[in-house]
Amino acid sequence: MQHQESNGPRQQALWMADRCLGRRIARLHRLVSRRFEAELRKSGLTLPQLEVLSEMAVSGEPVRPSEIAGWLGIERSTISRNLDLLAQLGYVSAAEVSATGRTTRVVVTDAGHQALMDAEPAWARAQEWISGAVDDDAIDALDRWLTALELAPRPH
């Protein structure tokens, strides 16, 4: 991509805003999240909580919060906040605690598994709406982007 010669700060900002992949992806994220959040609202779970619970359930064994953060590609502090909320709801519990009192591994409780099952119809409605709004090529392109960006070397 070539750099646009600017006629001034406003034109430069307009050029950048019009072409910014980060801005487009953030907007896409907001649109998708809003649909999932609207559907999930009655289930009592948020989309991030659903992501954490489902990743833990897929694992099927006690996991470290840092592992969940890695799987989802999010910050450890974000996982901690979500795990705290899920623990308050009774959906996860500590499986192992260190000598210092820190939780080292967490597990989905029976109530957490039930919450996932109860949220599935809402998840399916959001999934169906979004999948119906875009074609299969768009979904394939999203998967290719995710794979490419996850494998891309990190800039220093």
C-alpha cells in the first residue's frame, strides 16, 4: 500500500480512516458482538463469558487461566475478570490453588455446563443471522485472515 501525499491534516485523516483495516475490523467486531449480546442477554451470559466457558468445556480438564487467555488471544487480566464473574455465578470453580492462595487451575462446574446448554439456542440464533447475512466466501476469507495473522511473525 502506498502512502498518500497529504493536502493537509484533514485530508490525511480522511485517507487513513477510509483505508484503515483496524477501523473496519473493529466495526465488524462491534456489529457481530452486538448481535450475539442481544441474543445472549436472556441467558445471563455475555459473549466473552460464553467464549471462556466453551473453551474450558472443550478442554474437559482443569486449565490455567493463562492457557485460556492464549487460546482466545486475550489479555490475562481480561480472563481474570471473566473468571471472577463466572465464579460468582457458580459456573467455574478453582480446581487447584497454590500455597500462596492463587488459583492455578479452574474447571467448569455442572451449573456452568448447564449455562452453556441453556445459552445454545441464543448462540444459534446469532450464528444463523450472521452466517445468513454473509456468503460462504466471506466466512472462508475470515478463517484465512485468522490463520494468516496468527502465523505471521510479530514485529519487534
